[in-house]
Amino acid sequence: MSIRVMLADDQTLVRQGICSLLELSQKIEVVGQVSDGSEVVEGIRECRPDVLLLDIRMPKMNGIEALRALRAADLMVPCIILTTFDDHQLVLEGLQAGARGYLLKDVSLESLVNAIEAVHGGNMLVQPAVTERILRGLTTMAQESADTGAVEALSRKELEVLRMLAGGYSNKEISIAIFKSEGTVKNQVSSILAKLGVRDRTQAVLRAINQGLL
């Protein structure tokens, strides 16, 4: 069954180009397009996509505001932020608002499809090309964050799992790497989230970097 995707981008050529790319894949079905963040909530209600591709810079309502609106309406779906090298601060805010990852707009079809499959499968997405800029921005954000308190100490094995979470590995991939069952890995991930005081993997990685654990 194809993964249903909705795209939000105010640049018509970019939007059409990405949709044309996705139409080449039998794994993806584009079920909706909107041109501004203010149309995202209604678009999600109408199209019911599995994954949202979201431009971060739009004129009326940007991607961050759209994510917050989706959360307020209890309509969150796995979301990938579409970004440029100049957007690192906004990408950080997007991850904190609930996005599962980010991609450059000039991404290849293979990378785009792989990214959509990854977030649809419950994983977070960290693209190496922009990781350095994103992590550099964390220094400033950490100083501004109200949630910078100490965290409960992680075990050596939990730190190992945390590093693989930061690399975007799935529970199955982690279980193979550390020779443990998926159930054991799932329990370790739950323990990591609890000790870091966060709700999901993306926030765990951000918090761990803020705390100097990665």
C-alpha cells in the first residue's frame, strides 16, 4: 500500500517539482497540496495523509506555526520539514514543535522516498548535510530554553542506544547492532525518554545535545 503524502509549500515550482518527483515512485501517493501554513490544518482534515512535507518559510503562517496549530487541533501526523542551509534556527524550532526530521529542498528522489518511509515507520530523520548547522544552533537554543535542568544519569548501554537514536536508527536496527531483542531496545528507549524528561526520540536527541551527552 502506498504512503499517502501531503505537501505544503508556497513556491509553486518547488511544490510541483517535488510532486512530479514523488509521482515517479510507486511507494508514494500525493493526496494533497497547499500553498501556505494557514491551509495545513484543513488540508490534513480533508486528505488524511500518512506523512506531511512542510515548507518552513511561508508568508501567512510558517511551518512552525502550522505544526503548533496541528498539535492544538490534535491532528499531528509524521512531518518532514523542507529547508535550506539558512533555516537552521527555524528547523530547531520545528523539531521542538513536533517535526520528525528535515530535508534540503534539492533532495534526490531516492533520499526523499527513504525519508518518507523512515518517518512513516516511526523513526526520526537527520540529514548529514545540514546536521552540523543544526547542532551549532543548539548552543544558542540551549541558553534560551527554560528546560535546561539536570537529567537523571544514563547507563553506558543507554548512551550507546541514544547515540544510535541520534543517527536515525530504528529499534530493529539498534537491536541488531547491540545484539539485543527489539523488546529490550524498546524498554531502553522508554527508559531514556523518562530519564531525559521528554516525550519522543527527536526531543531526546535535542535534550541530550543540550546536556552535552552527545
